[in-house]
Amino acid sequence: MSTRPLSTRPLSTRPSLEIAVRASAVLGEGPTWDAAAQRLIWVDILSSRVHTYDPATGRRTTLGTEQHVGAAKPRAGGGLVVNLRDGIGLYGADGGFDWLLREAVPGRRGNDAAVAPDGSLWAGTMRYDEGAGGGTLSRIGSDGSHTEFLPEVTVSNGIGWSPDGRLMYYIDTPTRRIDVFDVEDPDGPVVSGRRPFAEVEEGAGFPDGLCVDADGAVWVALWDGAAIRRYAPDGTLDRVVELPFPRPTACAFGGADLTDLYLTSARVGLGAAAPPLAGSLLVIQGAGQGLAQPAFGG
């Protein structure tokens, strides 16, 4: 796969956005559909909170964490795995907490994470000052084993897999690229062949979180771009969803049939100029067909 010029103009839309949760998240991130509980999980990184939302009942919960939390994902046996400032933590179904992997590095925190088809967690880090090369991307097995896959990234962000598990997508935000890797064994950690999948042109924002739909297309939130983009499996940009705030952070399909696209957003850095919906959790109903996401095996 390679980046190529557009042969046709992508469809640009202003869809009907609905407010799932009206909020003022400082840095809303990481929406994830928890199929077992039929709820959406998302985080406010800098407020150290994990939120859940049940669209069928409207029920919401909030869990305060003791450190900044970059991502929270469901565990196969119940509870959550969280990417914290100082490493990877586990919340049990009873709310009890334990460290799975503690690796404190001054000036660094956890950022986006995703669960692979084999049940492992791929978790990124970044420096608070966004210093070049100060972050990492690592694979954490269900047994707590830790393999540092990319040692010198800057702002480790979106991670996702193709429907057949043979491709892994990844974003290091300042590169303006979505990269793709070959997964040699979907049941194991062998990943290689990094290459550009798509590039975001200067002035259109920076790629942040991503998700992959059932067609193998990649949806990407554009920080400072006020949009979500959909790239076809060959890397062609085929849809742009315009948004009423500048800093969307990530997207994920959810709902009982995985056809609703949930969007997180941020207010950080916008000050008094922040639009009213910045920091809220929004949803576009019937946006496409998503993929079921695995739970962390640990």
C-alpha cells in the first residue's frame, strides 16, 4: 500500500451529530465499545478519569485514576486495563487495582492504546513536552510480558488492525502519516514492513486516533483539522466528515450493531474560544459498519 494522489474529490459531509454525553473534557480520548457490557468507554486524560456510557439506558459512570490515563480497554474477565503515566494497570471487576507493568519515566506518560486480535495490548507513550523521539510503542502480553516495538516515537497515537488481522495501522502524530505494518502471524507479535498508508497534507490538521471499519477502511480524527477522514483500504481519501470543533481526538464504532460512530474531543489549549461542543462525546448514527473489538486477555 502506498500514498497516491486523489483521482476523485472525496465526499465532504456535515452529518447529523448527536450529543451522547455533554461534557467539558480537557482531553477526551480513546472511545472503545465494550461489547460484553454494551457500553462505550472513554477517558479524559488530563483529568485522570475513565468514563462509561450506556446508550440504551443513558447510564454513565466515572472512575477517577491516581495518574493521568491515556487509554482504558475492557478485560476478558471483567474490569479494565489502563495506560497510565507510569505504566499499565489493571482494574478488577470489583474495582480493585494492581500494576501489571510499572515503568515510570520522568516527564513521560501513557497515551493511546489498542487491543490486538490476539488479546495483547499495544500501548504508546509520549513526553509531556512532546519532545521528539521521547515516546515508545510497546506490546504487553496478557501475562505482563513487555516488548518495546518502536523505541523513538514522538506522540504515539492511533492503532488498529484490518478485518483479517493481517495489517496493523499506526500514527505518530507529528509525522502527519498513517503508517501500516504487515502482521506475519495474527496470533502472535511478529509485525514488520512499516510503510506510509496515507498522509495528511499541511494545513489540514494532525492525525490522532483511528479505527478500522468492516470494509477495511481507516477512519482518522484530525487534531486542529475539525474533521474525521475515511481512507479506503488502498489509502485513497474517500470521505471527510466536517465537525463543529477544531480538536477531535479519536473515533470508534459502537452500539448494538456497531454502526454508530462515536467521537471524542478536547478543549485543551482553546481557552475561552472553545466551541460549546468541544470536550463532549458525540455520535453519528448509521455512519458505517464497525468491527467487534477484542478484550485484553490479562
